[in-house]
Amino acid sequence: MFGVLKRTSRGHITPQGLRPDEFRDERPGGWAVSAKFDWDARSVTQERKGKSETLQMQGTAQDPLSLAYSFAFVPPKARNTT
């Protein structure tokens, strides 16, 4: 028996590109993991099995789902026209 996978990602499109705010991955058997991004504090908090861990972001960050779409929201680079 396989069950249903459910992945959600919520965030914003900013001048710097796609920025996730929260991510959740749910799998059969009650397995779930979530992540919340705090862009002001430059941290991400992961929660799994009732335990949470907060890590500092180094540079930009994406969750597994938003990563697949992030390239489409990268601001274009200025071109040298000379």
C-alpha cells in the first residue's frame, strides 16, 4: 500500500527572487516534516517528530519544492550593451 504524499510550499516573489516562508512534507504513516523561514532573522526552523531545530541561513535558501521553481524567478542580470 502506497498512500498519498502531500508537499506544500508557501512564500513570496521578491526583487531578489522566490523566497519560501514555509514548507511541509507529509507521507503515509503519519510521517511529516515542516520548515519555517525567518528572513529577518536569517534562520530556518525545521520540525519533525515533535522536535524543532533552528539553523542560520547562509546566503539564499530554498525548500525542496520551491527549488524546482526558483530559477524562473531569478532577476535578470544587467547586460553590457557597449
